[in-house]
Amino acid sequence: MAEQAKKSNNIMYLHYAVVLFFCFGFKYLPQIGALTPLGMSIVGTFIGCIYGWSLINMLWPSLVGLLALGLTLGMDTLTAQAFGNQTVLVLIFMSVVIAVTTETGAMDWLVGKLLGAKFTQGKPWLTIWFLLLVAYIMGNFNSVIMALVMCAVLNSVFKQLGVEPYSKLPVLMFLGLAFCLMLGQVTFPFLGVGLVLVSAYSAMFQTALDFAQYIMFALPIGLLMTVVYVLIMRFIMRVDVTPFKKFDASMTKRDGDGKINRDQKWALFFFFAYCVLVLLSNLRMLGPVYQVCAKFGMYGLCTGTIIIMTFIKKEDGTPLMEFNKLAKHMSWDIIVLTAYIMVLSNLMNSPDAGISASFQMLLKPMTQLSPYVFIVAILAFGCLVTNFANNLVLTILLMPMVVQFSAMVGMQPLGVICLLFFSCQMALGTPGGSPVTAIMFAQGDWVKPGPMMKTAFTILPMLFIAMIVLGLGWASVLF
């Protein structure tokens, strides 16, 4: 037994050494392609982190990656980009707001109402599709915040239903949430990431995309892809959803009658108030309301919510928001991982790194293919590489080539552009692909990074083929 433990420790030391080599030593190797010393450092830390996330844990490799980048960029610059980032600050404070709903039992009550609804009773696959549909819709507003919200809901669901940790069900559900949230964030061209990408297209080609046609194409495909995902879970991955059949409303009755109490009402009020305010901060058509909410930003709205919550007393006379007590719920795996991803995302598009130039060198041989084959190949390239690169940067990089070749075969560029947007949102394979995916990978009570990666790369080809078939078919009808 002792010998086996010693052997296991030796293997772990080897894993640590590999991470340290890539994070600190890779940049000293001969430069690859158009990568600069900065680019080599970025790629090295990313390879090291992916290796560490798979075989060690989420926290330690992320800390090593941050330290290595800090030595390259300068620690002050790293600190500002990592922990001065609004998304990271929101993750820290939002975890406390969510903790109130957990401590009071409000989240359990909400999940009980959801799963106890008549239309979900005895229909596990309908319930799963409904959860993914909610994620798809909410992804339009702020995918990172909604990832935290949906994870809190799913954690409560799994606990109540007695789902087995590390089984297929939690792995595919968390991947499904990430998939639907990321598809959702590009469905509407006047919100969030969709707006950024459409604006980039307009600036690049000096022409505006037709918003109505964009939505007519993107919304049906997005909804169909949520159905496709459930079908893959059911018929190909053969996920056991027996726990969803066992649900009974009595599971959520903490006080014996299942009625919502005063503390739970306050917790849910502030929880949904914050979500609504984030929504309002993304709707430009609301004019002054939008301007006020947008001025506060995600961090300001979250901090303001916490400040107000401290004045509310629970039924036992204690504060609803006991920050020091609730801070134990902070997931430092998610926070540090996201901090690393934020720095990585900022650096990916830097001309000083040479990463974009390296991508262009990789793509150059593909231009010799026939236009139709090239379009599918470039979409497949986007689907693969987005798991290792910033999806926004990658989309903008590939956009000119897709438009050029679609024009050569007489295809309406709008449909192909939408498919490109969707392809570059399929960043399910690694935590580095997207902050949303990073949050899902960090749900350590239910999933492990290794099986998550393996499962993601198993289902990605199926999702991509389904999207291409549905997308090109719908484009031929619509355009």
C-alpha cells in the first residue's frame, strides 16, 4: 500500500514538473512560426495549464500560469489585467449573493418549483431540455453571470436528486449549459457578443447586416441545436437520467410544508433584482434606464446589491448578508482560473505575440481548396481552434476569408457568417476556450477536468456536423 502511494506521489511530481517546464521553460525553445518570445510564453503557459487542469487540479496550474505570465509582462501589469478585471471582481462578489440563496434554502425552493411543475413531472428529458433552453435564452444577456446562476441551480438540482458525482449526467449537463450559454450570446445582433461581432463585420466590410434576417436565421438554428444536444445525450451518449424521474416535491421542504419563508423571499428578490439590472444594462433601446445601469456596470450593480442586502434582517434578527460568513462559499478555483483566462484573452490578439499571424500561416494552404470545401473546412477550423483561443478574436480573424469564399460560390454571406459565429462558440474542450467553460470545469464536486475534456471532444464533431447540415439547409431556404 505504501509503495503504491509512493508511486502515485512520484507520478504527481512528474505532472507538476511538466506544468513548470511549459509555463517557465517553453519560451526559451526555438520560436515556432510567427510566434514572438511573448507569443511563446503565452502558448507555453496555456499548454502547461491545460496539462495541469487535466491531471492535477484547476487552482495550482492557474496560479503557476499567472506567475509565469507575470514574469513576462511585469507583475503590476498582470495584477491589473487579472484581478483588476471586472469579470473577476463580479465572480468574487456574485458568489456571495448566490450563497445567500443557498444558505436560506431559497435556491432549493426555486428548484423544487421548477422540477415540480406539471409539465416536467415524469419527463426527465423535457426537464433537461428546459434547463438548457433557459441557459440559451439567458446567454444573450451576460453569459458569465448566467453561468454562475445556472451552475448554482444545477448544483441544487443534483443534490436534491442524489445524482452520482463524476458520472455522465453532470458532465454532459455542465457542458450543455456552456454550449447553450455561448450559442445564446451570439443569437441576437443587438446584445453583448453578438453586437460586438456584427459591429466588427460592419466596420470590416463597410456594410450593415440585416438584423431581421440575422435573427430569422440564428434563432431557429440555436433552438434546434439545444434539441440536438439533448438527442446526443439520450441516443448516442446514453446518459442515465433516472434521478430526474425520482424527483418529489417533498425533497425541497425544509420546514415541513414547503412554503417559501420571508428570508427566502428576500434572497430571491435580490438575486433576481441583480439579474434584471444586468439585463437592463444591455438593452440600449431603454435609453436613460440603460445608461444608468450601464454606468454602474456588472461590478457596480453587484456591489450595490450587497450593500443594500446588509441592511435587511432575517427572521432571527441576524443580517441577511453576513459577508465574512458567506465568503466561505467563494470558489477560488473559478476565480483564479478566470483571472488567468482574462489575461490570456487580452494577449491572444496582441500583434506583439504573433499568434494571429501564426493562425494565418496555418490557414494559407487551405485556400487552395474548392470554395465549398474551404468554407466547411474554415468553419471546422474555427470549431477546433476556439477551444484553445479567444473565440471573439478567432471569429474576427476568420471573417474576411469566409465572406470572400462565400461570394465566390454565390452564397449569401449572412448565413455563413452566422455559422462562423456559432462554430467559434463551441469552446467546450478546454477551460481556456471561454470563461463560461472555465466555470463549468471548476465544478469540482460533480465533474473532473479529464472526463470533461474527453467528453467534449467526443461530442463536438457531432454538434458541428448537425450545425452545418441544419445551417446550410436553412440558409438555402431562407436566402
